[in-house]
Amino acid sequence: MLLYCSTLLLDEKRRLEARIATLEEELEEEQSNSEILMDRARKAQISIEQLTTDLAAERSTTQKLETGRMLLERQNKDLKAKLVELETAQRTKTKATIATLESKINNLEEQLEAEAKERFAQQKTNRKQEKKLKELVMQLEDERRHADQYKEQVEKVNMRVKGLKRQLDEAEEEISREKAQKRKAQRDMEDMMESHEAMSRELTNLKNKLRRGGAGTGIGLPRLTGTKRGSLPTGSGDDSSIQDDSVDGEEAPN
């Protein structure tokens, strides 16, 4: 029974050790995944900062373009006002001067149109950048949430590993107690064997004494051993007790 219990405990120990090894491998994998997610989160954060810087630069450029457009519009208004003044005050000037001013106005209008197209394209780019920035922010939040979930899972696995290690320690203590009980039982069995051997030797000595005593009194050993316990008709009380013990000794091994 002790051997069976020890075998069961050893099997349970090996199972727990295998389970702990599996959990440690899962823990290492979870930690590796957590480190990968954290690295991706850092890269995403760097990308967001870069995009934020680029967006700020684009906004600054847009603001500068808007300021230039407003300045050109004011210049255009001023030139138109000057043109009206020139047409009113200097009708006698040459058509070449008027054509030059009109050409300049056309150039300014073309420049304003080109700047308007550029501003529109810049606004479109800014909207794309803002959309991408929002997507990256959402992705970063998802990565952080996943990282927190992995962290919780790692903590749970650590708790499970600690519990299994505690169970393993308890199983090892139980095995040690079982081994100690087994050694004690073996020692008790050896003591019993030694006692049995001593009793056998003593019984052999008694048989030899009985043989010698029977030869002296004329009672044969076969008759003595064949007589039932307590049924001897003659002999002293001591001889009867010795014969009874002899019969008991012969019947005990059976």
C-alpha cells in the first residue's frame, strides 16, 4: 500500500512538473508577445509624433500661403483701385501702360488661382494626415489595451505557476513522509524477522531438550508430537507445559 501511494505521488509530481514547464513556456511566449506589442506601440507613438510634427509644418505652410493670398488680394485690390484712378485721372496715358497693368493683373489672378489650387490640395493632404493620425491613435489605444490584457494574463499565469509549485512542494513533503513511514515499516519488519528467528532458535533448543528428555524417560518424540495439546496422561507439570509449548511452536508456522 505504501509503495502504491508513493507511486501515485511520484506520478502526480511528474504531472505537476510537466504542467509547470508548459505554463513557463506559455509565460515566456506571453512575455515575448507583450514585448512585441510594446515595441509596436513605441513605433506607433514615434509615427504619431512625426505625423504631428509634419501636420504642424503643413499647417504653418498653409497659414503662410493664406497670408500670401490675402496679401496678393490686397495688392490686387490696390492695383485695381490704382487702375481705376489711372483710368480716371490719366485717360491720356498710352494703351501700352494699360496693357501692362492688365497683364500684371492677369498674372496676379493666375498666381492667386494657382495658390488657391495649392491651398486646396494642401487642405486635402491635411485632412488625409488628420485621418491617418486618428487611425494611428486608435491603433495605439488598441495596442495598449492588448498589452494590458497580456499583462493580466501573465500575472494570472504567474499565480497559477506559484500555486502549482506550492502543490509540488506539498507533494514532495508527502512523499518524504511516505518514505519515512516506509523505512520505519521496513525497520519494524526486520525487527519482527529477527524476533521470529530468535523464537525459532529458542523453539529448536526446546525441541532438542524435549528429545533428550524423552529419550531419558522412555517417551519417544513421535508420540510426543502426535499427542494433542494438554492430553498427556503422565509427567510432571513442567514437562506438560514444555510439551504444550512445543506443540504450539510446531503449529505456529502452519
